[in-house]
Amino acid sequence: MALLDVHNLTVDFNLGVESLRAVDDVSFTLEPGEALGIVGESGSGKTVTALSIMRLLDPAARITRGQIWFDGRDLATQDESAMESIRGRRIGMVFQEPMTSLNPGYTVGEQVAEVYRHHLRLSHAEARRRTIEMFERVKLPGAREMFNKYPHEFSGGMRQRVTIAAALACGPSLLIADEPTTAVDVTIQAQILSLLGELQRDMNLALLFISHDLAVVSELCTRAAVLYGARLMEVGSTDAIFTAPRHPYTAGLINSVPQRGQPLQGVPGTIFDLRSPPPGCRFHPRCVHAQPRCNREIPELTRSPASTPVERGHVYACHYPLDRAGTRPT
Amino acid sequence: MRMIRYTLLRALQMIPTVLLVTVAVFVLIIIIPGDPVLSMLGYYADDVTAVPHEIYDRMFRELRLDRPIPIQYLYWLGDALQGDFGKSVVFRVPVIDVVLSRVPATLYLGTASLLIAIVVAVPFGVWAAVKNDTWVDHLASGFVLFGVAVPGFWFGMIVILVFAIYLGWLPSIGYVAPQEDFLRFLKHLIMPATVLGLDVAANILRFQRTDFLDQLHQDYVRTARAKGLPGQVVIWKHVLKNSLIATVTVVGLNTARLLGGSTIIETLFSYPGLSRLLIEAIYARDFPVIQAVVLWMVVLVVVVNFFVDLIYAYLNPRIRYTTA
């Protein structure tokens, strides 16, 4: 059974006079110990999806449809106190901005130790010992001396290690990482990614990795889900998605990754305003292969005929999918 | 260790400030028009011929007015450091005795109103911010509007009218020392302290609410919640410590004001505090008393700022490191 089963998740924001759908009918599953990347542009609904799972959505947002099955419970319907016992304990989360996601008023040690004291009811001394252990695990140099330091004494990379330590302190079975390396230097980014990969293997952690960076996702994740304009475009193994994308948007994204010696290609146009989504396929106004039908019918997620093991579980929402060579069949 | 260094450094920094203040207070007397000898002898017109020469000269030398001004200042400072501010022109007793007799009353009133202000404003401010845009928040805004807009003397008169005159529960004016009769002391204190306290509470609440609301949207709050900490822990541990930086600033500004005494409230309630002494001294041109009271008030501001700085350093660790 899947550890996490997000089913037809729909999230609406009520902006007073108008409203918008930030996540529209999104479904995916995550097996224990598996790493799934969620890829998309800004505003595609990646972060809102993650915050829905944690139930940390903005007060203006509401889950209007769908279920989030985790450990046999539907997180979409849990009350706040039930969620408090899941957050930090069963599901950890790391955020994008390491510079601001720690409290400047408390030592980094305290910000990890409090998780132990709260969830595991450990004493101060025991929580401190476990925190230092965890600091060693996330490779903070001089873990013992780090305990009493304040966040402002740390670099972005070190702070991100602290937030990872706090998220993993109680040995959760799922870690949600929301663009954890976007705000740090490239060299640090590589370190953090390899740390996450290592921890994921060692702790048998399921990882939901949110990123706009395809290269990073292909390195860290076995499966990927591509979001565009609040809807899922394509889900499959990273191998299948990156070598033979079936959705034109995914293909466009892959072409946008800079490659030495090749002119940079992008996806033409810009993402639509979520307050007034286009009819039919969300991507059709920017799609070079769009046909009249794309303007009328919303494509359902279709299963790829599983001819090879790589393609098993590969689904895409396109009326006219690309063939394996990456071109439109005629 | 860093905290100790920081504390010492800040304490040392107070010395030049206080010295500068003493210069200002001393110069105050020099630049005031009028002949001090004449006014001390009770002559208001500057008519030197009305005073016998010998008496005038003796006074002039006794007051060391024949010396250069910097020397006069050093004499004055030396005496002041020993608690000697000269004799009050009006009361004919040492200034220090007059001032010290008024200090407790003002300290009691200041402390009581400050406590009322903090106890009302901080939880109410937090509550209003957490329940943003609900009836609690609107109530808080109404309270702030009332506290800031309604003048203290008017509110004070209404309170006297209701509780002293119509209901007869509390004495309208005066002061009783706590060691004399503690219950009567409280009865005399409660009205002026509440009027003053609610005024200050409105000020604190305004800042507390705004800053807390701002803090609630910070990233670290989301991190704390993602760790599974209950909402109350997030609010009272994580957010409060950061939002108190703004609160402490406002509380500090008001503390110095309150411990210096509130002229309007002390006058309205015929409360024998420092502010009323200052007013009386100004009317009577009792310059030594004015000097001492002004010096007290300014030193208070400096000392309160010192403690505010220490609290800042506790609340915001970055301060400890950048200054020390």
C-alpha cells in the first residue's frame, strides 16, 4: 500500500471578490522509501500541494475536493490537534528559505531539541544529546559547539542542515522538501542534495521533492510529477519522463535546461492567470502542437501502454501525446 | 560571557551621557534671566540698589558666583554627587530632602500604572493579532482609539465623578504612604494608576498588535508549525519573543515618562508626586529644586534605556554580537 495517496486534490483560494483554483484535481502516490519529484513553474501549485499535505495552507485556502491518504488516514479531514501529532513526527518538512525559516531569537539547538521534547517527551538533557547526534547526522561541523549558536551565525547551507535536522528529528516516514536548494549557492546545493539522498536511503524515507529544476529532480528522484497551471500534466519514472516525455509541456521543460554548446530553448509564452484559466487543456495556448480539440476538452490522465518496465505507471494528460522520439506522430 | 561584556560596555556608556545631562541642567540656571542673588533674597525686580551691598556681596561669594562658570559647574557637580543640591528657596530645607519625600509616591504610581498597562496590553495585543479581523481585534482597535484620543484629564475626571462622587467607593484625591495604611494606600492609588495605565496600555497595544501580526507571517512561524508544535507554543514561545522587541521599545519610552511622574494626573488627583513638585517649583522659581527634579527625570531616562538595551540583547541575539 502506498504511504501517501493524494487523490483528486483540489484547493481553492478565496480572495474576497474572486477566487482561484491553485490545485486542480491532482492525484499521485508515493511508496515508502520512494522519492517523487514535483516539477513545475512558479504558480503551478507545487507548494500549495505540499502545504495541503501538511495542512499548513493559508487561511484563505481550502481543500474543496479530494483526499490525502497517509498511513490509513485522510489528512484532508483531520483536525488541528491530530495534524500536530503528525507534523514533525510522521511527516517532516523543509522550506525554501533557510535564511528566514529559523527563529532568530532561539539557538539552533533549541529549535531542534524542542521537537524531541514535544513529540517524544524527552528530558532537556536527552533532547540535547539527540539533537547533537542529529547535527552530526546532517554533517554540521563541530555539532556539539553548534548547539548554542544562533541562526544569524550560520550560512544558508548550514541553516538548511539545521532545518533538515529538525524535520527528521523524530524519524518521520515522509519528508517534504520545498525547493530546499533554490536559495543556496550551487556548490552548497550539491552538498545538500547528496545529504538528502543519503538520509533518504539510510532512514528509508519517502521524499516528496518540490523543485523547478529538472536536473536536480532527475538526480534525486525515481519518479516525477509535472504540474502546469494547477493541473497534473504527466507522472512517471524520471527515466521515462526525461528520456521520452509524452506531454509537450514536459518536453518544453526539458528543452529549457541549459546545455553546453546548444542554444537555449524555452517554452514560448507565459503561464496564464489562475483566476481565468483557458478552456480545454491548460497548456494549449502555449503548445506548438495544439489542435482545435485541445481548446474544448480537458484531457484526462491517460496510462501509457506499458511496453517496457520504465513506462509502467507513466501517465499523461494530452490528447495528442508525443511519441517516444519526442515528435508528434502524424 | 558576551552578555556580561555587553552589559559592562552599555553601563560605561551611560557615564558620558549623564555628565552631559548635568552640564545641561547646570547651564539651565546660568541662562535663565534674572539675578539669582536677588531672587533668593526674595526680590523679584532686578533692583540691585534695594539690597545692602555687604549682604549682596556675601551672598554672591557664598553662591560662588565670583568664580568662572566651569569652576562653578565643578563645585555644583561635586556637591550634587554627594546628594547636595543646595537649599530649596521655598521650603528652606535641603533640596534632596524635598525631592526624596516625593520620589516614593511617583514610583508607586509609575510602577502600578506600568504593570496595569503591560498586563492589559500584551495579552490583549497578542489575542487581537491572532484573531485578526474578528470582534476581538475590533475591540482592541476601539480600545486603542479611545486610549489615544481621549485625554487623560477628561477620563480622570469621569472616573473621579463615577467612583468617588456617585459611588463613593474610592477617595478622589490625595496619597497615603503604604507603611502607614496599606489598604488606604491602594485605594488612593487605584484610580490614578488605572487612568494612567490604560493610556499607556493603548500605546503599547497598538505596537504589540501590529508587530505580532507582522511576525505571524514570518517564515519561522511556518517552520515551527511544520515541526508539529501546538499553536499556543508557537504563539507564546516563538512569536512572542520576537514581537517583544517592538513592545519593549514602547514600554521603555513610557517607563521613563511614568517614573518621572505625570503632571496632569498628579495634579488632577492632588497626588504629591515629583511632577507636581516640579510644577510648584517652576511657579515659585525654586531653581535648585527644578534642577534636581529635571536631573532625576533625565537620569531615569538614561537608566531605563540601559535596561531596555539589555532586554533587546536578550531578545535579539544579533545585538550582543555586533556591539560587544
